[in-house]
Amino acid sequence: VECGRWKQKTSVKKETLCPLWSDAKFELQYEDTEEKDITFYVKDFDRLGKNEFIGQFQVNISKIPPNKEINGWFRIQPPEGATDKKKAKTSGSINVRLFKISHL
């Protein structure tokens, strides 16, 4: 998960096609005037080699209503420039809950 210079990682969920990160909770502080995207990167863990980048999706912080939780499914978009037919298609969806606290 990235937003500007801010980066966080979830734990690795091994040997599952339906991982659940119920323990993942991140806090990001930002200025209200900033128009920033939170980017979620999805990778497949590989024991023997480099982890495979599956895709990503973005959520614009300004689209999240203040002091209200959103819970939604987001399509994982293929890596940019993917030419391989397998890698160029959408790789599923991921459910994310987001909450923006407005400090006035």
C-alpha cells in the first residue's frame, strides 16, 4: 500500500487463493489540500524466486467521505505495459474498508 512517500505492507498469506488480511490496519496522515491516490499493489508469494506482481488498484483520498467508512470491492488492474495475454487481463477483485477522519 502506497501514498506518496508513505508505504506499508501486509503480512504474507501462504498457500491460499483467497487470502484474508483481517489484521491489516494502516493509518495515513495527509493534508486536506492534497489530491492523492492510495495505491494497493497485489503480489503472489513465490518461495523459490521473486514474488510475482499480479496487479494494482487505486483509491483517490478525496473520493472518501470524511468521518464515514466505505467498504467496497476493487478490481485488480493488470500491470502497466503487460503484453502477455495472461497478465494483461484483470486478476480478480479485493475487498477494502477505508475510513477518513476529518480533523477540523
